Amino acid sequence: MRVFVTGASGHLGSAIVPELLAAGHDVVGLARSDAGAATVTAYGATAHRGDLADPGAIAKAAADCDGVIHLAFNHEQLRSGNFPAAVAADLALVHALGDALAGAGKPLVAASGTLGLVSAGLGRPGTEEDAGGPGGRTDNENAVLALAERGIRASVVRIPPITHSTLDRGGFARTLIAIAQRTGVAGYPGDGTNRWPAGHTLDVGHLFCLALANAPAGTRWHAAGDEGIELREIAQSIGDHLGVPTASIPADRLQAHFGFLAMVIALDNPTSTTVTRQVLGWEPTHQGLLAEFETGDYFKGL
Ligand SMILES: NC(=O)c1ccc[n+]([C@@H]2O[C@H](COP(=O)([O-])OP(=O)(O)OC[C@H]3O[C@@H](n4cnc5c(N)ncnc54)[C@H](OP(=O)(O)O)[C@@H]3O)[C@@H](O)[C@H]2O)c1
């Protein structure tokens, strides 16, 4: 299959593109810069230059392929506090992909996040059948799923807020470590019993490949090897490795301590993966987050 991958030069692309190539697929990877193009071609894929600012051009190139994995997201806008702009650009591309791929029956697998389940107010672990609550990227997720009605085998992989491995350069695990290092405190919100799921990059990437091959139209999948780790456990491990104290951060200091992460740090996001495992046969084979921290790789050279 010839697969078009947006975000091919990013963290998840570094797992997904090599896995697709190893499985014998041809990969065309979107790149917005010379550096991105060099990354994509170094994997052995073909680079296609384009930017989220021109979704129509990206969608046209995607339609020349047999399947699409959509990972690109402007995280610089998220980190600078303009999350809505990043979400809007993503939604524009989803609509453009819908117009370009309609009726062709091709697979489209798009990245989303497990955190959208929190605002659904479930009071239990979120499942693949649960729609996300209002706000965040839920509209985008629903827009992808709606493409099933337009003759596209569209599906969504919900990624946990922490995706970890030695391939991670700037994900939330690294952000939490950097904050603890800068402030001298490995902080957690309130009593720290809120839970975040986590996934190893290679396990998350493998789920995208399984979904590309087999996901029925209009389905959601959960890429969480760890279904929910308490934030105080994450902070404790970071504190131990950095040699800084672990402490609760009161609600009125979350913004000052965690910066842009304040909008998600106190969320409780236990996430079930039962359906993903049973239906797609996804089985995480790589270490969990706390075991990864124990290897010390995240703390080398700090
Ligand atoms: N990793 C996680 O923990 C996690 C958790 C939840 C959801 N997700 C979602 O999963 C997807 C992939 O995440 P990731 O961790 O691989 O992100 P990443 O490492 O930040 O990579 C983002 C990719 O998007 C590209 N990109 C950014 N702005 C662009 C633009 N204006 N035009 C074209 N391409 C652009 C980047 O290109 P450059 O290489 O040029 O920067 C890069 O290839 C995203 O939708 C993300 O929000 C990830």
C-alpha cells in the first residue's frame, strides 16, 4: 500500500513510518521544512512538502495514495497558549481530507487524545464506545468519524497524554521532568490521585498500523499500555530520579508551576483498552512509564 503520513517527521512518525516501511508499504511523508524532509527521507520514505496552512494541497497529495495516517498537529501553538488555532487547523485538514477521499473506500487513521474523555464526565474508565465530551479536540474526532458516511474507512486512535520512549524529544513526560528540574519540585495537583494513561511510542505506533489495516469505518481505538497512573506516582518517580522533593501543588498555583500543562494536569483520565485489544488484537509489548523512568534514560544528561 502507498501510505500518506502527515506528521511523519514527529515523535509518533518516528515509530509509524519505519514500521510501515518494514511491512513493505511505500510511505509518502508530509514535511513542512528542509529538516522535516531530511528526517522523512532518512527513514526511506518519500517527502512531500506542505503545511497545515494549505489543507487543500495536503489532501490532494493524500488522495494519490491508498491510505492516510494523519498525525500532524501544531504543538508550538498549543505550548504558546493558542490551542484553539491548532485545533482549527487540524479540523480544516480533516474536512479537506474528507472532500479529497470521499467515496474511495480508503483507510484514514487520525490521531486524537484520551483526554477528551474527561469532559464526558463518565465517572469510570473511558471506553472506545464513549464519545468525548465537549471542547478540546472532540469536534475533530467526531468529524473524522463522520467521514465513514462519505465512503472513507475512517478511524481514530486516542493517544494518552504521555507517550514515552527514547524516541520522545518533547512530549509531556519530558515537560514534567523539565518543570521539576526548573522549579526544584516534582509537583502533582491536589492529593495526586488523579490518573493519566500512558503508552510506549512503539506500541502506540503499532496500533496505528493495525487500524490502517483492519479498523472498520467509524471506530475509535485506545493506545494506552498503562490505563491510569496516579500523578503523585509519576511525580514521585521524577522527584526520586532528579533528587528533588515531591510535593502537592495547590489549585491556585497550578498555572504558575505547570504553565500550559495546568489546563490538563488535574484531569482524571482512566482509560480502558479492552475493545482495542479484543477487536484489533493490539497487545502492548513495551515497558510502562514507571519502568521506563527506572531505566534512567529520561534523566541522562540533565
Ligand atoms: N505524543 C503524545 O504524547 C500525544 C498525546 C496525545 C495526542 N497526540 C497527538 O498525536 C499526533 C502526533 O503527535 P506527536 O507526538 O508525533 O507530535 P510531534 O512530535 O509534535 O509531531 C508533530 C508533527 O506535526 C508536524 N507539524 C506541525 N505543524 C505543522 C504544520 N503547520 N504543517 C505541517 N506539519 C506540521 C511536525 O512537523 P515538524 O517536524 O516540522 O515540526 C511533526 O511532524 C498529534 O496530533 C498529537 O497531538 C500525541
